[in-house]
Amino acid sequence: MEISTSQFKRCDVVKITGRLDSATSPKLAEELARINNKGRFKIVMDFTQLEFISSAGLRVLIATLKNCKRYNRGELVLAGLPAPILSVFDLAGFTSIFKIYDDVLTAVGTF
Amino acid sequence: MKTRVFPGRYESLAEIAEFVTTEAQNAGLNHQESFELETAVDEAVSNIIEHAYGGEGIGEIKCHCLIEDEGIRVILEDYGQPFDPSCIPTPDIKAQLKDRKNHGLGFFLMCQLMDEIKFEFYHDHNRLTMFKRKKES
């Protein structure tokens, strides 16, 4: 799994390439914590190149979403989910708690 | 039936996924069905490492793939502590964000994604059998 981050004026974009499972999720948790620790809480997850996500990855997203929304200071939104991954999000009841956008540009534009 | 043995480490997950999805395609599952099987197997293996072995690098995981007329059967065997995740409470997937629990989702996904799940506990090993049916062509 590879993580690349881009900092924009209003938000940060975090792009994941590859698998988000029990082996790789701690690395994402570290990266998201690093962004939050800079006082930045508006984050777009670019999932266009995400190949797989397990409950370990979902847990990191939920924990970060809770942290970003605290004190109404931000939000973590998702963009570009491949169809099979979107179906897992739906099964896990995540489509009702995350804002999900078709593409990254639209997601960035919401901040 | 094809069998492979993997070290009980999270790094094995990608290799196990490759083995299982290749066999799923050989069994005639479509991309979505294969992805669902991969998800269930990933959750099962993660549970074995975390709960049966209590950590990484403790023991091995044996993975058997059996292609059947109606789909594929995946059997996972470990030599750790018996762990039956069906005793974990079902997560409330309609709960609001603040009430969301961090655990229990993996087993819930396994049950939702597979057509059959069976746990067996023997004196020297544990066996989890999962079956995924393919759509009728």
C-alpha cells in the first residue's frame, strides 16, 4: 500500500494505492494522525486506486471521522470508491455516516 | 483441492488473498463474488492472528481451497486458542457515528458475504469452513 498526501488551502487529500488491511492500516492511522496533529481536520480520502479494504481499514476511517468532526472543526469525506468496495461500505452501514463523492475534485470543492 | 500454508502474520494477508481469488476465478466466481470471498477470508485470517494466536509470528495458518460445482469452499486451520467470534455481539450498523463500536464488524461482514460458515474446535487445532456460491450462469 502506498499513501500520498497533498495539502490544499482548505483541505488535505490522502490517496491510497493498493490494499488497506490489518497489515497496512496502522500506517494510514499514523498518517491521518500526523495531519490532525497539524491542526488540519478537513480531509478527502482519494480511493480511486484502492484495491481492497477490510474492517481494520474501516476502523481507522471511523476513528478519524470522529476526531475530525469533534467541535465541528472538520470532516473526513471519501471519493472515487470502486464499486465492490462501495458495496462493502454499504453492508457495513458506512454509506449513511460518511459523505461519499464520485470524484476527488467534487469532494475537494465541498470544503 | 489446493492447500498452502502461510505464516500467521498480517503480511500474509495479501498472499492469501491472491491464492484465494485465483482459485475463486478458477471456480467460476465473478469479480464481485471473488471480492466478497477475499473480504471474508481476510477478516477470518485477521481474527485467527489476533485472537487465536494472540499476535503475529506465533503460528501457521493452513488454507485449503476446494472447487465445487456450485462454488468454492475455503477451509482455514490454525493451532491457537479456540476462538468463536459468533459470541461477539452483532454491531448496530444503523447506529449514529458517536455510538459506533470499533469491533465486531469483521465477523458481521463474514456472515453477510458468505453462504455458509462453520467453526470446529479440535483438541489440537481449529477449523473454519466457508462456502461461497457462484451465480448460476
